[in-house]
Amino acid sequence: MVRGRITAAAVAALVVAGALGGGTASAAAAPPPGDVDGDGYADLAVGAPDGTIAGQAKAGYVSLTYGTADGIRVSRKKGLTQNTAGVPGVPEPGDAFGSTVAVGDLDGDGHGDLVVGARGESIGTVKGAGSVTVVFGDAKGLSTDAIAFHAPTPVTSRGFGSELAIGDFDKDGRADLAVADGEKVRVVRGAKNLRDTPAPRLTSFTPPGGGAGIGNLTTGDVDGDGYADLISTAYFDDPADEGTLGVLPGTASGLSTKPLGKSVGLPFAGYVPVAGDIDGDGRDDVVVDTSFEDGPEDFKLRTFPGTAEGLGAGTPYGGDPVPGRAALLADTDGDSYADLVVADPQAPDEDGYNNAGSLTVVPGAAGGLTPDGARELNLGTPGVVGAQETNNLFGAAVSAADFDADGRADLAVGAPGKFLGTGAVSVLPAAAGEGSLLIDPESFDHPAVKARFGSAVSAVPGH
């Protein structure tokens, strides 16, 4: 059910004191990233990979609800499983359909397409090989057209689809999809006829510093040339040894195999990159972070500015240590500077019980991140609907999209441990006039018990 609603005036005044407020924009602008039905408002997809479907434990499902002028409203909704008409495959125990979710317009028709990872999907006799499903959007929300694909060589327990990113690498108006696969990145280029291509071509890339494995992927326009670039962390030998942060640039012919500028050595492989234009110069900057406490402090929340030549010299975070790790960069206050959201799902609640979860929002500015303006958000923050409790895991998944088309990114925050593992998602709007929501599977009439709803929330290009 929907657990409540507050005015965004309360959100702005009580929650982030400016970190999620300000600015206006017209709903008549071009459809934002994440808009499945093309009405000008981004939509929200939520993964529940542990949901039981047709008696199959942990088969998983995805719930889709739509943005409006008033933000996310669950009055219009759609459930999606491998039993849904047009979706390839069948629900099986442990498929974990919905372990990752993203939205991007892969066929360029003006409607965002839903990308769903199923990390536990078996391919033939190869258990846990993983797969990716694309369900194409249309004016009604989701069509019955869908395709599914897997790695060229399925590998037991690899979980193909667990790590993916969307961006328009060739600037043709169609999003491209990158999926990590062991030591390679497999890319599906967006195409007008993609929905008629049940087995899309996968082009393989080795990211900078790779050869043994890939850590994490994201996209952003690092050099400001209008082409999305693929940003990755990878390792050549052992994940416990040194890793590499690198960028493969987008070009008119697609993703290049030649890295953009110099790659960056990392103390080990377990770093996560996030990208966004922190300083408003038209180029996306990259922040790397790790939740490992034994990592060097000057590499936690280290910022590498985007330049025409690639990543610039890194600068350490100038504020006090922030628990957790970077989740995304997005402009939550409409000032044209991307703000850093750090998620710590293991954060204790006010009584000291672990795993309640919390976010920290650090504003961007012309001079970079401004730690003095950082604000904390959790389910115990005055004005946020919900209650902070042990094992909520608030912040286990975080995404940003413009659900009300006001020009500011709203946050969707997964709390998959909420309600004894049923799970929930907190929607935190940026603008006055909307309200905070806490939604769970009952809001959608979907299977609830131990579904871990909110384990994934839909990422969009650039976030």
C-alpha cells in the first residue's frame, strides 16, 4: 500500500534544507530519460527479485508505475513477470527476474524501453548464467513486444545482466546497452528494428585495465562532445589487487576501443564510479568510491573532473568521511550542478540497531562538491514518510529521474528489508507541490511475502 504523503514544502524545509528543492521547468519539454509512455514524465520501475511467481520461489518480478504532474502515483501501474504476455521465458525458482532494472529508448520511438536483468536465469543446463530482457515501451506504457538475450558463452553463476548501463554512444537518438560479462563488456546498439531482432548482435569490448574482470559500469559525457562514454572499473589479475578506472569514448560509429585519455590506477578493484556534471561546465565528472573501510581515505569520494582530453587529476573529498558508497550524481535542486548521493544501507537507526539505512546528499557547485552543505536523509528524518527500523536496508538501491517534469531529479530509494523482507521504495520529490511516498508490493497488488521489493530501482541514462 501507499504508506503516506506529505507536502513537498515539508520535504524541502525539514528534509534536505535546499538539497532537494528550487527551480522550475515545463512539462512540455522533451520527454525525460526514463519516460516509458512518452507523456513527458519519467516513470519508475521497481525490481522484486525474490518474489514468488506461479509457485516458483525467487522467480522475481518488476512493478512499473507512472510519473504525473504530481509525481509518482500508483493509481496507474503494471506488473511484469516471465509469465506476462510477450515476455520470453517462464518463471523458475531462483531466476531473480528484476535483480536489475533500467529504462532507455533503445529503438528511438520516443518511448523508454524497460531493461530487466535476471541474474539467476539458467541457460540450458548452465545454472545462474543470467539473462537480460528488453520490454519495449509505447503510448500505453509497455507493449507486448519483448526480446531476451544472454552471454555468447554462458558461465555458471556469472549472473549476466547483474551489471549494466545505458547511454547513446553514437548520438543517433537511440540508447545503447552495455552489459558486463566476465572480462568483457557486451554492447547492444540501439536500432529502429530492435524489437524485431530476437537475438540482437553483441559487440565485445575490453575496458581499460581489464582482462580478468569488470567491477562496475556507468555512462556519462566526460569530454563534452555530445556522445555518451562508457566509464568502468576493471582489473587485470585479482580483484584484491590494483584496479583501473577508465573511459571508452563514444563516437559517430559507436563505442571506441581506444580509451579516452589516461586511465586511473585504483588501490584495488572494488570501486564504484558515478558520473554527472558537478561543476556545470558541460562535461561529466566522475566520482569513485568504495564501502570498504580499509581503502585509502583519499580515494573515497575522489573526484576526477571531465575534460576534453578525458579524466583530469583526481581530488580527494574535502569533507568528513561519509559512510557507505556513492550511489549516483544528479541535479536534485535545479541549479545545473549535479549533487552526489551516498547510500549507506548498513547505517544504524536512532536506537543503534544496524542496517536501517541512510543517504547523504552533497550539493554540487561551480567549485565542485560542497561538503558543508551535505544533508542526511533516512526514514526517520522529519517529514519523510515511514519509520527507521533495523534491517530496512534503506539505500540498497537508489535512482534519480524527473517524475513530475519540473527539471529536477527526484529520488527513488529501495528498502528491500522493510516489512520483514517484503520491501518498499521511498520516493523523495525535489519540488514543492508533491509529497514523499512509501510504496510496497501491496500498492500494486503484487506478491509481497519476502519479495525484497526495492532491491532494484530503474536507472536511466546519465544516472
